[in-house]
Amino acid sequence: MTKEPAAPADSRDSSLSLAEGIAARLRDQVTGGTLVPGQRLSEARLAAELEISRNTLREVFRLLTREGILRHEPNRGVFVAVPSMASILDIYRVRRLIEVPALAQAWPGHAAVTRMHNAVEQAKELQKIPDWRGVGSANMEFHAAIVALTDSPRLIQFFTQIIAELRLAFGLLDSPELLHQPYIPRNAEILGKLERGDPAAAARMLDDYLNQSERAVLEAFARLG
Amino acid sequence: MTKEPAAPADSRDSSLSLAEGIAARLRDQVTGGTLVPGQRLSEARLAAELEISRNTLREVFRLLTREGILRHEPNRGVFVAVPSMASILDIYRVRRLIEVPALAQAWPGHAAVTRMHNAVEQAKELQKIPDWRGVGSANMEFHAAIVALTDSPRLIQFFTQIIAELRLAFGLLDSPELLHQPYIPRNAEILGKLERGDPAAAARMLDDYLNQSERAVLEAFARLG
DNA sequence: CGAAAAAAATTGTTCAACAATATCGCATGG
DNA sequence: CCATGCGATATTGTTGAACAATTTTTTTCG
């Protein structure tokens, strides 16, 4: 066969390494539901399908395994991670531990406040379409921005992984509007408190938010059996 | 004193993957000072030296990069990470955020308390030899055990990385006895408070400990110029 | 029908090669 | 003499094939 067209379906910028670009594609397929949790990813088959070598695919696997959305079993292969109730509990515990103090000690003039603002606006817009997956993404961005308030590279990176895992769990659940819609005004309220110079109150509201959201997610998860 | 990696003749630890085994060896070389921060690690040269293929070495690099003790620059290579004052500040901030609440809400009968106990005992023993690097390891184990009190897989794994990075910074510093020795009785005291059912007091002491330790590390770091 | 043995498939690791990118040395010109 | 551009060199990025080690499937025999 002749050389395949050098321009793939969506031209990934060369700033990303090939493995990173493929990883982004696979990540979308996982959070988008094309690849279902528990599914096995055969190296040979996937490498051929993605038109990359097995070695490069293995690098992709390592990237995504580190993010927690794939799981690697020695000599057995790589699988799409299966969110469990335990993992959701753990994720929300970590979120509370990190997000609440981050917000409580925030300076209202921090650059990340703008990110929070934009995330709220975008969620409102996407709600109208409605694009609930987009709303979910904007919501995640809002909380990532909260963690960015800390200016801690390690916390920010860690939280990015946590968010990726949570998205995987969300992908399993139905009725996303019930999961995301009620929280748009809440986020706006939290942001308002912070901008008016009362981060303590904002942090209290965030704690409530997280508890309520956790309950909703666990209920939706339990409905799946 | 020269840790000879020269005799890998039969280090076929079937439990560990080849890459993981090599990674452990490299990790020791980094924390042990054989490989100095900032040093470039040539793929071809190191692969030959370790008697593994470049592909496997690249996997090792990815493992250690994830742990934060190596740094990867695209198309330029892999380097031993260089601890900065900023990274030390960030690490201690994360430590306070995670360790103090972990201890505060601990149940004195938790299995990890035994780990804390053993770590304290081992530190006392190694102090007599004296083996200050060993004391440092025991100290790290003590704090890893504190995080284990949370039963949170994600926090535990995250903290493992943080600890690895901190060890890298310690490797740069001289006079390890000044860095570790004063904290042996402190750890014992913290453990005592916890075992006597006063986790709140233990947490307060831990917070003091971390602030003081941070100051000592930063001072030692500043002395290096 | 069940269990052991053989066969097939998959992952783990290595090797050799080439392309893409960065680094170095050197000649040239001001 | 020094700066600069350019080609030569070295290094990383990626590929494909090969073989060993391990798991999974199939076959065979009791």
C-alpha cells in the first residue's frame, strides 16, 4: 500500500509528541464512551488500527495508565479502568481535602479566578444548547481552576488526574443533566462569594457542593447495579 | 561504598518487571548521589551500560519521570531532576495539606500505626550505627505510614511521589544528621500522642514538625548557593 | 465429563534501521 | 578577533521484525 496521507483526520500539532497526540485521542474515546470500562485493548490490533507501532502504543498506554483511565495487568494486557464505588468515594475525599482549603485561602485577585469566571459562563451557554457533556467539562474546568488558586504545580497535576478519573465514572452514568445542571448556579454563587472577598464562605459552600454532588453520583452509580 | 551495579548477573527478580527493577537501581543511584542533579542521561550510553535495550530504558525513564526524579525535554533527552527552592516549598506545602489532616482524623487502632511504630524503632537502631541515610529512609516511612492512615489509594500513591522527590533534594544536602537526627524523638512523641487517643494533639505536633523541618531543609539548601 | 498436554495467541524485550531534531565544529566574512 | 551561517555529527523519536516468556485456548486422553 502506498504512503497513507500524512495529514490524519485531525492534525495534531507537532508540539505534541506522537504518543501524546494518540493518548489524547484515546482519552476522548474513553470519556466519550467509545471504549467501555473493562474492555481489553489488544496491542497488535490497536496499533494497526491507529497506524502506529506497538512500541509507541505501549508508551501511550503508560501515559494513560498514569492518568488512571487505563489499567495494566502484567503479562495479561491493558484494560479500560472500571470505576468502582470505592474509587468514587476516594476521589471525592481527595477533592474535599484539596479544593476546600484551596478556596479558603484564595486571594480574590488571583488569575485563576478569571478561569473560574469563564468556566461558569461557558457552562451557562452550553446549558442552553443543551450540551451536557460540555457542561460537565466546564464544571471540571471550574474546579481545576479552584485548585490552580494554590499555585502548587504538584497539586494541580495531581488534581488533573483525579478529574480524568471522575470523568471516566461520569461516562458510565446516564441522565447527565441531573448530574451537572443543578450545580451551575452553585458554582456562580461560590465564585460570587470569593470575588466579594469572603473565601471562607465560598469554601463552606464548596464543601456542601461536594457532599451533595458525591451523593448524587453515588446514587446514579448504584442505579446501574 | 561503591555500589557496584556491575553484578546484575542473576538479579532476575521475577516479581518485578525488568524495567521496574532497573528503575529501582537508577532510583538508588540518584538518591545515593551517583547520578547528580542536572546530569544528562544518554539513552545509548546508559542502555549499553545497564545491558538493556533502548526501548526498555525509555520505559524506565518514563517510570522515573512520573516519580519526579527525572525530567524529560522533548528531542533533547532525559536529565536528573534539579530540586529547586520552589519545589521544596511546594513539597512541604503538599505535605502539610495531606499529612496533618490524615493524622488528625486517624483511628489509633489502624494498621498503619504499626508501620509508624516500626519506622520509629528502626530509626533509633540505625541512629546507633550510625546510618543517616537509613535514618532518613525510616523517617520517610514514618510519614508514608501517616498518609496510609487515610486508606486513600490516591493519596498514598501521590505521597509516594512527593517523598521520592524530597529524597532527591536531601541527596543534595550535606550533614544529613542535622536533617534527620532531631526528628527521631519527635516522631516518637507524635506516635505516642496518637496511641494515647489524642490525634488532634499529634496533628498539631506534626504541623510544628513540618514547619521546622522545612526551615532546616531550606537553610541547608541555601548554604549550597 | 474432567484433567492434563499441546497449540495458539498475547505480552515482554531486544535489535537494527531510518527520520526528525538538536548540537557542535568550522569556514567565511565583517 | 569575533560573530554568524552552514554543513557534519550526534541524539532522540518512531518503526518493524524477531524471539522469549507467559497466558489463553484447543485438543487429547483417562
